Amino acid sequence: MYDTLIIIGNGFDVWQGLKTSYSQFQKYYLSHRDEILKKLKLKKHKIVDPDGETQYLSDVEIVYGDPFAPEELTEDFWNTFESSLNDVDGERLNAFYGKTNKQLYRMQNSVENAQKILRMAFSEWIKTIQTEKRDSGYIFGDNCYCINFNYTDTVKKCFGAPKEYHIHGQQSDEEETIIFGHADHPQRPVEALAQFGGRFLGLYILECMLYETDKGVYDNIQLMRIELASEGICLDKIRDIYVLGHSFGPADFEYFQYIADETSVNGTQKRTEEEESPVDSLEELHLRIQYAIHKYGEQSPVSDEEKAAVARRLSYERSCDEREILREFCPYLPELKRIGKCVSDARWHISYYSEKDKNRIQQVMREIGCTNYELFGNIDECIRKFKVGYAT
């Protein structure tokens, strides 16, 4: 029986000597940008700054930087790459491209090109990271199941080959099935914005971009539930959770909330039922349009009513999506329904890299309502019980 869950983050591969940090992705992108543009049959933009110096940049730098003064993206963008994909100044992009149909067509092309370039760069980069099969000195036993946020096969090759699930895909997957991105814009774009034309259409284009670069955490959780059920794994039976080398970043918050809920006595189910509210009434539509305008256009405060309207719509979409998924996997329904019947809280064992990481982890654990955990200053100390020859 599986009673131990091991959650693998990027720091785990770094600990094993692999060059998988976002700073390494930055280097890969810059050195392979020309090659990627050639594959996609795209051209660079010629940029002449006020001093007369010329740069040649891609749509990535235009969209995710300052379009009025484009330059190479900052270290901050690359260090927080996934969450940076949501950090787009819609007002400036709209002002830069303009509001005629021809100008908006250029904006849409640029936005789509930026996404294509980054997706190809990221997918090709992770395929360059290779793990040699070797003895790490640690073995994850038959009672362990791994949820792997990485794309590599480090666990399989070096830690006893326990069963694992790559929640965001793995190196061998096709480019379009590799999952990465932020988790701030899971709601579908408000189509009515496009009907208004002009700058409203510009906002719609931006909303589409943000929706497409959202990693779809909720859907990933549903697929993970199905995978766990098919393997006969019940989260309510998990007694120990090891989190190794994970940053606990905002893009992955909902994963931890879900796991905490399903492995604690007082955890609440995250399934959402369809509400009775008129999700497509004119008033609801108006509020959702205002939400998009305020949050992604004028950057002005979003009202509670507008947030609630988006939440109601998202709740409706999620419940429909979940029913579709579950219908396809009817044999596993009994297993899925067993989740959430804990008799005692699971104990968390979490490694951290720096004091900044430690503080963030503590904050996340407070937010997900989990107090039954212990922090370790390195991965070796956190998993010492798995070391070959270790005696308790």
C-alpha cells in the first residue's frame, strides 16, 4: 500500500547536478533564438534606440518588455519565468499597436509569435537535459509514489525507479503537451470584448494570450486524480509527504492546497458543483467585461462584484470540464469518490534552499491550513531515512 507521497521540484534536479534553473533556460534561449526563429520562419525586429544603437529582437521582447523601448528581457523576467508570462502591460501594448483593424492584426501576430517562440525554446531546452543512470545512494521504496513537477527521468534512473506521475509532462512528450506557465488566468476570454472592436478587441487578444499561457492547474489536478485512482492510490491513506526542491511558487499553489485538503482530517473537497446563478445574464456579462477592462486594461482596482462574476463563470466551466473528464474514466469513479476520508493528518517533510524559500514555504503552509510539517535546510537531511543502509 502506498503511504508515502514524494513531491519533486526543480531544486531536486539541481541538487543532482543538472542545469535546470531558469537562468539556464535564459542562456539557451539567447543562444538559440536565431535558430528557433528560422525554424518558425519568423524575423527579428530592427530596433534603433535614441542613441542610435541598433538591436535585433524577437516578438518575445516586444510583448513581455516595453514595446516603446524594447531591449533584452531582465534577469527578473527569467528568474520567475512562469509567473512572468502573466506580467504583461496590456495598456502599453494597446497604445503601442493602435486600434485599427490592421494594427490589431499586427498585435495578434506579435502575441502569437511570442508564444510560439517561447514554447519551442522551452520544449527544446528541456530535451537537452540528460540524466545518467547511477546509484544516488537513496532508494524510494515500493510504498512511495512520486508526483514529479520536473520533466526529467532523474527519479527513475537514480532513486530506485518508484512509480511516478509527471504532472506537467516529460522530456519525451510532444512540444504541445509540455505544460508550463502561470496560474493567474484560468477563465476563458470574454468573447463580447472582441465584438466591440478597437481597444476592446486588443484587450480580448491579450486575454486570449493570458488564458493560453495559463498552465490549467485545475484540469491538471483532475487528470492527476484519475492517474492516482488508476494506480490504486488513495490520498486519504498517505501518512508522510516529502517535498524536495520545490519553490512553492504562486503558479503551483493550488496543487499544494489540493494535496493538503485530501490528506488531512479537516481538509475540504475541491470539487465544484454547478451553481443556480444565471452565469450568462446581461448583468453577469457586464461584470465580467468590466473585470477584464480593469485588470488587464486600465490596471485600476477590480471590484468584489466583478471578481465574483468571474468566479461564478469559472466555477461553472470547471464543473462542466470535470464531468466531461470523469465520464471518460467511469471505471475509476469509485476510487475517485474514496478520496477525502482521512483518519489522521499526513506529516509533511519539506526541504528549502534559502531563508527566502523558507519564509515563502511557511507562508504557503499557513495559507493552505497545514501545521503538521517539518522543514529541512537541505534535501539530504530531509530524506535521510531513504539513504541506503540508514538505520532508524
